[in-house]
Amino acid sequence: MLKTYIKLAYRNITKDKAYAFINITGLAIGLASSILIFLWVQNELSYDKFHKNAGQIYRIACDLGDSKTVGTPAGMPAGLKAEMPVIKNTVRIKPANTTLLEVGNKKFEEENLFYADESFMDIFSFPLVKGDRNTALKQVDGALLTQAMAEKYFGNEDPIGKIIRKDNKENIIVTGVLANVPANSDLQFDFVLPMASLARTNDDLKNNAWNNFNFYDYLLLDEHFDPSVANLSGVEKQIDKVYHKHDDGMKAAFHLQPLTKIHLAPEQLGDQPGHGNAQYVSIFFIIAILILVVACINFMNLATARSARRAKEIGVRKVTGALRGQLIIQFLSESVFISFLALLFALGIVILFLPVFNELANRKLSIHIADVKLWLSLVGIALLTGLVSGSYPALFLSGFNPVKVLKGNTKSMGGNLLFRNTLVVTQFMVSIVLLVGTVVIYNQLKFIRERNPGFEKANLIYMPMTGDLWNKQQALKDELKQNPLTSSFTLITDLPTNLGGWTTSVEWEGKDPHAQSSIPVMAVNEDFTGTFKMEIAAGRSFSRAFKTDSNDYMINEKMARVMGLNATTAVGKPLTLWGNKGKIVGVVKDFNFKPVQQAIEPLVMPFNKLGGFTVVRTLPGKTNATIEALATISRELNPAHPFKFDFLDQDLAKLYKGEQQMGNIFNLFAALGILISCLGLYGLSAFMAEQRTKEIGVRKVLGASVLNLVYLLSSGITRLILIAIVIAIPLSWYAVNKWLAGFAYHINVSWVVFFMASVAALGVAWLTVSYESVKAAIVNPIKSLKTE
């Protein structure tokens, strides 16, 4: 019986190739879109689940008054383990500054390097390709590197035991090679060095400090521990209690983050680049469902439009004894057959466009042939899609009255009018929401790109002060001043793009002794405001004319308000940072030193005595020449380190790379969703034209023009689109404003956006309907009247 149904399905598909093409194409695009989104969502939800003990590993995070950070003290893990039996193991991780590594004549500055306790290999399950897992991090001068780094430094040679020169002053020995870190890991690194090697110079490790929050601390809890909300809350209270035994001055509340949920948790100070966004996962999951629903509606409309053509077939089958249940199974098997054909095409589309999608989403998604769970999911989606999309046509077609059908009465073969209209309204309601979302996302991303951050971001080049540049600052300044290409420069400790440094050790007159604020800190010199072209709200910038400035401070307007002052009254007031007393000499206008998702925070700017970055403002049209001048200076003063530079505006753009990718993905699937909606509307217009063939012929004979007939056929659709607009506008308003609420600075959504989206939906609908309407209207009325 099933074989017969499949044969019938195949014959019906080949009999009406245009119908089959539109139907299979619509379903294939819908399925392909959903598969791509589901792959992306699955990847976002899979972070760090590959670790053997993933369910027992937690990262300690901390609330410090108005700030949340993932940085924790160096002495904390061992202290917690000693007092809390539920903690079976701990590991500290400390990201390193840019490190110069050298093998032979190969020199590289590496940024993805961190120090870790030897327990790193016990807690995490990163595969070790070469070396001994038990001793890999026990050797003080040892080092682990990934396969990619082993090939980069040693080619095809065995790297175990090989020596790498570090920062031109010490040797490290390769003790192990790790497999390349999976893309779906929150911890991304190229090298791991023993924490014991850092302990030789790091004061926090030497003193077992509990008051500096500079490390990532991970805990492995007992395998029998039940991670319920109540139990985790109890462990967190214990952690707070132990911490306050060692440092009672800091108001800190600790909480545990499950390793597998870190990627999509709300971002905190110190989170690694590439952090995910749970809101985007929800948005795209909903879009995948909506696209599938639209594809199913498309199928239903096309099947209904074709119903009159199959009426006599159904009548004959009923007269010859076919039961309604058998007809339902036949039509469902046809829709499932079409759905599986669409799935095959969809897989082809996915395989073809997956590299493009990966480029768009900055991911490494793939379809694994051996992944049984994936294939079962795909088969399940195709089966469900076929059953859902074929359910209404099956019930509707199988219910035809054979007597009426065989008498030629197919006038009422349109199915339930309310149901069909609901399908069209639903389709275009989704389309309008997607159109509004596309416009709002585009405008918000444009606003981010063009928004003035409070300084002139263009034409700013920066060079990290690595190696000998730290000790040759005066020589560096002299060289920069002498060259007119580099004479507009400043030395700052941190870049004002995504400032991470902060402290609670800031005091001022009138400060509430019980208050604890986390204040960002960025050390600058006399040329900071001039190079960045910032505005001074009150007072002045640091100046070489005032020697005492090296002990004083500048602040931003927000800091003045935190102090209970304004820009003018703040100038001259005393301020103490890390126990160093000074006064405020100037207040700069507020500027963004973090992404626009975050509101501008208070900022203290001491005089820069350390180094950090050299930032140069280039002259118009002289960028390449300035880079060459900087390269020459770097080679003269810092010959052991390769010259490295970057552009500040490009760094700012990178901060919003995730939003840009999200916008591109959203636009792509919005367009596909609207395309599928149009296919469904085309099906409905074909049905309407087919059902009213005789009426159109009579009206033409009586003198109706083509324009009159097109209006007649499209007026019903127009009413449905208007209903969709009325429903979609409040829904889209709520959705876009909820998304924009995640940005501290965002556009205001004008009514024009909703109006334009509505007009666009109407325009697309009219264009879609017009083809069948015009085609029906220009047919010779004699032919139309002969149809019955």
C-alpha cells in the first residue's frame, strides 16, 4: 500500500511540474534556513560540553557593588578547597600579556598564552596529543602548545623537548602538544605555561593575595553534589564566608557559573572575546520556527489552489470504494514524500552555502555524516513538516462529496475560507515583523558605526610598547617628536575601546564610607586630549609646565557626578587612588571607553608613568608613510621585537562584530522568509484565479477591463495584508524595543519604519498576486467560459 502511495505521489509531482517546483523549492528553502539556524543554535549551546567533567566544573564570579567581574584572588582556590569538602579540585588561570617567542630565526608575538596550575590537565579534558598528561605542567620551565603552534614553530619535527626563547631572557621547554582547541570552547589559547613559572615574579602568587581580582578561578565539585539552586546557593554562601575571613574590608559576593553556561551568560568584566548572547540564540531559534511555519503555510496554500484539478480523481476513487482514511493517508504520504524530497534539496543547499554562512556568522559549523542524532533530527523535522503542511489539504481534499464533484460542481472546493485567510495573515504578519527587524537592526548598526564616541576615532594608529620600548620611553618620545609624521602622539596604559582595568581603591571628600564603587582607571599623559581631540569640560589637561601633575588626576564628567560635584566644582578637589594623594586638574567631556551596550562609567585618569601604548594621529593622506616611520623607530629602539601596529577605529568596529554578524544573518533569513511567503501568496492567487475562471469570463463579456479584473482579484488579498499589518505593528514594536533595550545608546524607532515596512509588504503582495491576476484577466473569455 505504501509503495502505491509513493508511486501516486511521484506521478502527481511529475504531472504538474510547475506546482512541484514551487512547492519543493519553498519547503527546501524553509528547511535549509532552519537547518542552518539550528546548527548555529546547537553550536552556541554546546560550548565546553565536551569536557569529561563538564557538569561538575564551575567558574567563580564576583559582584563588587555596581560591578560584576570574573576576576578572582590568587589565594582563593586553595583556601576554599582547604575548608570546603565539596570542592574536589581547583585551577587558576592567568592570561599573559603579549609575549615574544623565538625559535631559531622565527620570532612571533603571541597573544593567546596563559598560565595555569598543573591541575589544569586534571580538571579540563583538552586532548593531549604528545607528552605525559600527569607531568606536562609540573616542570617550572615547561610549556604546552597546540598542534597548530607546533607546526608553526617546528614544522614536521617532534616538538617535545625543544627549546623556545621567551621575551629574550629565558628558555621554555615543550613538554606537551595539545590538540587544537575546539571552536566551541570558552577558553581559547595557543600556549599554556605553568603557574609556578609566573609565581617567581607575581606578587599576588608570592603573597597568596586575597584582595586583588586578577585570576580566573575554576572549581571541580564532588561528583555526588546535586547542583540544585538551593545547593549552589549554599556553596556560594560558604565561599563568601571563607573569603571574608581573609579580607573583611571588601564588599564582595561570589557566585558560581556552570562551565557549560558561561558562553551565553550575561557578559561581565574580564570575559574572554567571542562571548555569546543568549538573546540572539532565542531570536534565531524563533526565526527558524517561523520560517518553517511559513514554509508549511506555503505548502497548504499551494495544495488548496490545486484542489479543483484533483477533484474528479478523488470523486472517482471514492465511488470505487476508497475510504476517507485511505485518502488522508495518501495525501499525507504525498506531502511527506515532497517534504523528504525538499529535505534532500535543502541538504544540498546547506552543504553548498555552509562555508558562506560560516563566514557570515564567524563560526566553524559542519555536518558530520556519522552524527546519528543529527540525522534523526533532520528526518524528524522533515517528517513533522510533511505531516503538518499536508494535514489541512489531506483533511480538506478527502472530504469532497463525490456526487457534487462528478457533476462538475467544484465551486466550493476552496476549503475553509477563514482558515485560508488566517494562513495568509500569519505569513505576512511574520514578513512584516521581519521587515521591521531588518530596518531597525540596520539603522542601529549604522548608528553604532557613525556615533561619535567622544573623540575623533579616525586616523589613530597605535603601537604596543613591548620589549625595550618600556625602558626607552624618553628616547621613543624624542624620536616621535622629531618626525612631523608622528609628532601628534600620546602614551596611555590602556586603549579607550574596551577598557578592562578598574579598582575600588578610590577616595574623595564626602565619600560614603560604606559605599564601594568599582572605578575604571586609564593612565594618560599631557598629549592625551590633544591627540584624541577630546573636549575639556573644566580645568585643563596634564601639562609639562606643571611638574606636580605627575601626582595629580583627570576625571570624566560621570566621575564628577559620582563625587556629588559638577565639572567646574570638581577641579581642584583632592582625590586618592591606591593610596596616592593628589588633586583633580581637569574634567574631560564624557566619552565611550566601552561598547555602547554599556552606559558611560566614571573614569579616573592618573598621569602615565608606566607605558602601555603609543597612539599617533596621522596626517590626512599620510597613513602609510606614518606606519613606515613608526616601523623605523620600532626597529631602532626595539630590534628584538617585530613591529606591530593597529588602527583604533578598526578596534572599535571589532567590538560590534557580533552585532554586525547577527544583523547580516537576520537580514538573510528575513529575505528568505519573505520569499517563501510570496510563494504561498502566489499559490493563493492561483487558486482564486482558478476558482473564478467562469466569473472572469462573464465579466469580460459584459465589458470589464483588465484593470477592473485585477482589482477584483487583488482586493481580497489587500484586506488580508491590512489585517496582518494591524497585528504585526504592535508585535514588531515590542520585539525591536526589547532588543534595543540591550544598548545603553540606541536609535529611537520612528513610526516611519512601521509605515515603510507595511507599504513594502503591500507592494510585495501586489506584485506577487498581479502575475496570476493579469494572466487570468487577459485570457480570451470564450476559453474561460468553456472551462465548465
